[in-house]
Amino acid sequence: MGKELFHKDFKLQGESFNSINELNDFSKSVSDEVYLFLIDWFNDKPFVEVKTSGSTGVPKIIQLQKKHMVNSAIATGSFFNLPEKTSALLCMSVNYIAGKMMLVRALTLGWHIDVLDAVSNPLKKLKKSYDFSAMVPLQLDNSLKDIHKIKKLIVGGGVVSNELLEKIQDVETDIFATYGMTETITHIAVKKLNHFKLATERSRRESNYNTLPNIFISKDKRGCLVIEAPKVSNDVIITNDLVEIISENSFKWLGRFDTVINSGGVKLIPEQIEEKLSKIIEQRFFITGVKDSLLGEKLILLIEGVKNDAIQTKVKELDSLSKFEIPKEIYFLEKFIETPTQKIQRNKTIQLL
């Protein structure tokens, strides 16, 4: 990869470059993160070392092939129709795969990319508008007033709440959720999140992901998603994500196999219960199971914030919950523990109890 030049139309912070050295020198003025990544990208190694987020386990360093990262960039450009000279905004940390891939897309496809600090409200002081960007849900929620400055937006790194879904229905921006992980070089599937004309259409379609080109999906014996993506991974990827296969190129995400709670012989999927609870709880929360001498595991609810008796009453009276899905205990914690990319670290947060 190191001997190949970047796309002739590539621009960083509005500047064009005639050589890799010129680009690398300029990138020092942008940020240390960007400079170090570009040095890594243009060296003679065929891979880049990337840190996983650690939201579902211990963070680890893995090697991603540069040719696979280029293929992923091309697939994204094709899927979203983002040709050369696309204006793009990078407002996520370049220390993680989502930020790195925004740079790789720009280098590969000839985008004009601007880099901002990874703050919670990146659009607040922006005067420019952009064709494409990527954010985490917190950034989107904080940027609603200015989101018209982005034409197409992908959202990853966390679940978009029902409350946020309602807020984005009528904004100008086309917004998509992404499914993927570091091992798949960010997203292998996306789902539309807004501009649904009818509530019935929204409820039917918002839960289904559509795969990008050259992605093949199936399920294993546990009901978990298996991904074959030969252009972005040499290995078949067996996930812990419970899914319903809708068609050869679409699926519905149900929850995580490793978070299923076996309570008195009844298997409960926390993510499905959280979906129901999101209609009545505005702050961050999650469902989990803890050991119980009678049930084996009992279902509990953790809510971020101060204790609120009204919420407790609403939860216990929520009609959509079956009797098994009603939390046995509800706990309020002042602040959840997060990963550096602002995902909730559930296991560490539970230990606060």
C-alpha cells in the first residue's frame, strides 16, 4: 500500500497534495492522531493494527489488511453513491476503526475531508455543509439543531433510542444505522432510520439491516449471525448476535447471545426488553441478569441518574412487558462506566452495585 498514491482529488482541510511526504507533513498541523495513522497507512506493511472498542469484552489489538480496508471504502462509496470530490466531515477519534475508515474512504475515493475534534456537539460552530459524515448516537442527539449541515449520516457505536428516532424523522439529513465491528472493518450492513412516511412502515423497516455488496449472511445453531465477507476478511466471522434472516441480503437484529438471561427456565433477551422500556425511560439504561438462588438468574434494570419513583411505577405497569420481563429489581446509578468511544461497559457498570 505504501507505494500507491492517494486519489488525485483527495483534499484534507481544503488542501491538495503532490506527494505522500507533503501530505504527512501537513497532517501534523491537523492532529497527532491523523499524522500517526497516515504514517502507518503509507508504510510498507500490508496491515494496520487497530484496537477494538471493548464494549462486549476486553479491548484487543487486531491486524486489518490494508487491501480489505480499501475494499470496504469502495463498498461504502458505491452503496451511498459518494464519488470523488464528496465533501466529508470526520468528527470521531482516529484511534478507532470508525475514524480511521473515514480517512481511508477519503484517500481511496478522492473525497474532500475536514477533521474536527471528537466532541459531543461537533456541528455547533461549523459554517460549512457536508455530503457525508459518521457519528455516535450521543453526537447526533446533541447536533439535531445543526444536522442539516450533513446530507448523509451513518450512526454507529451504540443503539439509537426510540426517543432519538422520533426526533430525526423530519430532519433533512438521510440517516442510517450501521451494523459491524472492528473485525469487519466497520459496517457490513445498514438500515434506514428516518423519512418513513407511515408509522407502520417505520415499525416494519427500522429493525431490518441491508447488507453491502459482496456480503453473505447465515445463522449458526445458536441462531447467531455468520458473516462471509471475502473482500474485507479472510475469515468467516461467527458473531454472538442473535438474528432473524429476512432474505439473502437483509436481517433483523434481536440481541446478544451472551447477554441472554435464563430466569427460572425462561430465556429472556435484554435488548428486546430494552426496546419496550425505551418508550417510557428517557435517560440511559440497560437490562441484565444477576445470580439468584431461586431462579438461577434474575432480571434487573439499571438506570443512569437519580432515583425516580415515577419511573419505577411506569415500568411495573407497562402493558407490553410479559410477567417474566418485569425487572425484579430497579437500580439507579449516578453515572455509567463507558468505553473511550462512549459505549456503556455493562460488566464494569454492574460491579458498581
